[in-house]
Amino acid sequence: MARSQRAHVEERQGAMETTIELLTSIGVFLAGLAARAGLVLAVIAVLSIPLMLVAAVLRGAEELKRRNLGLRDVAGVLFRPDLWYAPTHTWLARRRDGELAIGLDGLAARLLPSVTGLEVARAGTRVEKGEPLATLYAGARTLTIPAPVSGTVTGANRAALRDPALVRAEGYGRGWIVAVKPAGEDFAELPRGDRAEKFMRAEAARWDRFVETELCYAAADGGHLVAPVPALIGEDGWKKLAAAFAGAR
């Protein structure tokens, strides 16, 4: 009987020792996992710091660039006050030699989520106001830019020809499209400064009304419906929008 009890106790002790060993092994395994996870997190943290710094530097550079150009948001549209603005949503800036640099304004940029190609009338070409001056490509879609003034083409922006994405990414700066020697000074009657800001606000409101009434789209929160529109409205809707805001008028 005593031997039976001793055997029973020994069995229980053996079972306990086995359980302890098992729990110890599990603990060691979990500790190892925790250590590895901690190491992975530490590595991620170390790697993320340079990325965060780079992102901060890029944001700072972009903000500085905007400040230097005087860019600001007007009714959801990027706006630069020191330029003249044509009804077809191109801007004009006088250059030192009397030429006019011409680019795409912030509202016209809404029509093109990206710019993949650019063609410009050759230097020396005489264009009348409203005639085709340049063509922008966004995948399968094309947007013809009418001349905002009559004059003679003196050259295209080579940087934009090499990298058409600049037309949208830096539309008020390095992304200008073409230079024209104007036939007269009529362009000076176009809105600029406060007048241009009022024009842009009115056009942003017209965009929203057009999208809602003509294309039957509206912002869910009652705000501006901007970037998703060209991708959602289909080819016919996009052509209507382009004709209404970037067509010759």
C-alpha cells in the first residue's frame, strides 16, 4: 500500500515537472517571439525616421515653393494672384522680352488627373485667339488648349515636353506650356489680382453647379466635388465638362 501511494505521488510529481517544463518552454518561446517582434519594431522605427524626415523636407519644400509663388486656395482651386486669367482657364504671365508665358490654371487641372503627353504649336506659328495652341494627353483623353490671345508662338517649355506631368504638378511654375508674342495688349484686360480671385470663385461655383445639374453628381457632404469627377462621369460627361470650362468661348 505504501509503495502504491509512493508511486502515485511520484507520478503526480512527474506530471507536474512535465507541465512545468512545458510551460517553461512556452514561456521561452513567447519571450523569443516578443524579442523578435521588439527587434522588428525597432528596425521599423529606425528605418521610418529617415523616411519621415524626407517627407517633412518635401512638405517643407512644397510649402516654401507655394509661398514664393504666392499660391493659395480659392474655393478649392489653387490660385496665383499675379497672373492674368483667360475664360478658357489658362493663365498668362508677362516675360522680360514682352512674350507671354501660358499655362493651365488650377481649375483646368481638375480635368486631368495626370498629364502623359504634350504637343505644342511650332515656334513661328501665327495663332488667332481661340485657335488650338497645345494639346494635352491624359491616357486616352485629350484636351485641346485654345490660344487665349492672338500672336506668334515663340517656343514651348522644353521641361514640360520632357516631363508632361509638370503641367499639372507645377502648373503655376515650371509646368508652363508655351510662350507667345502677343499681337496687342488686349490680354491686359483679362482679370488679375482681386478680379481674378472673384472670377475663380465664380468658376468654382459654376463647376459645382454644372457637375450637379448637367452630370447629376453631387458631393456627399455638400462641399466641392473635385478630383473624382473626370474618372466617374464617363467619356461623354468628360467632354461636356471640358467644353464648358476649357473650350474656346
